[in-house]
Amino acid sequence: MLVLLPPSETKSDGGDGPPLNLDALWFTELTPIRKRLADILVELSADLDASRDALGLGKTQLAEVDRNADLWHSPTRPAIERYTGVLYDALDHRGLTRAGKAKAADRLAIGSALFGVVRSTDPIPAYRLSGGSKLPGLPTLASVWKPELSRALDTVDDLVVDLRSGIYQQLGPVSGAIIATVMTEAADGSRKVVSHFNKHYKGLIARELVRTRRTVRDVNALAAVLADAGQRVEIARADEIVVITDQGPHLR
């Protein structure tokens, strides 16, 4: 089983790994695209106003431009330690046992506007580029990544659980992947898609899929893992599960 996580705009600083080496990342066939985008980001960082416009930065986020300027020279750290925020707090990689971390290394990958996709252990620097960013000279990032990213991911010989947000799924759709939709159920039985806590619940889903000893090969086994963890799950289709919750996070 491979669990595809979304990246986060917030990232940790520093690291003790060597500077970025694209050949050390998963799917070396994506290296030409990665280098092209990295070079564009570095060049763009020389123009502060252009960087703010392209990357959608506010006045308090100008340090993100410096991160891009140092892309080829700054230290790296494993991707699972680089990305931060609500989803990664819920996943709590640091809190996993040694066996859990070994499973995470085997089962987790992370989508990226800059790198396409990386293994959780791949060494990457801090950077700023979102799936919706509009870089100069490029129509959209999806136009750059498709179909190469999809072609690479389709070689994965295992069940893929795609927890990426829509904009990152568009960069490289995965044939046959299972997606998860999180919905809130009100007292009257009405449901709506969760927005505020969506990342939190997907982090919990990822954590359970890392910790499970079950072999997950289809949507039924996936639903069983989550149900055993105390989640209320319904199978919508062969390629979609729905996690139903109340108003706020409460799952263990």
C-alpha cells in the first residue's frame, strides 16, 4: 500500500542533510521537470515583486523568497520532517514507534508542486511553491507535470490511497487510486464536506494506515482498518471511502 499525502505550505527550517540532489529523489525520470522548476524559482527569487505575485505571498512571507533563492545550497531533511501543519501534526510521525517509522518509510509519499512526488524519506530543502502558483513562462503547473507524473505513479505495483487535495491530484492523477472524503453529519442527518478539519482527519487516516498490520489491497480492507480505529466509515464506490464525523476532531 502507498499512501499519498498532500504537501503543506508551512515547512520546517534547516536540516542536517547535504544540498539538494535531484538524483537522490524517488522517480529519477522526473529529474528534468524538477530541475526546470527549481531553476525558475531561483531565477524568480531575484525579483521580489514578481515572486510575491507568482507565489501569492503576503508582506509577512517574504522570507519564502529567500528560501527559493537558496534552493540549491540550503540543507535538506527528510520530506516527512520538512512538511508541517495540521495534517502532519495529526500524523505525528515523531510519535510513531521504530516499527511504525519503518512502515512510514515504506508506505508514505508526499505530493509536491516542485518535485511532483517524493518518498517520505527523500531529502529536500525548504521551498515555496504551491499547486496553484503561476510561474512566468508556464500556463499551469498541471500542464508541466502531466502526463509524466501520472505515468510514474501508475508504475507503483500496489494499492494507492490518494489523500492529496484536488489541486495536487490534478498534477498527476493515479489510475485506480482510492480517495477519502471527510464529511460532517449534523443532528438532523444532513451531511456536508468537512473543510476546516479536513487535513486533521486525513492525518489520522494516514496514521492508521501506517500503523496497521493488515494487508490492505482494496477499499473493503481500507474501510476495515479505519473502522477498527474507531472511525465511522462508508464505502461510496470501489475507489472512494467516506469518513463521517461530528462537528470537530475527536478520533484517537
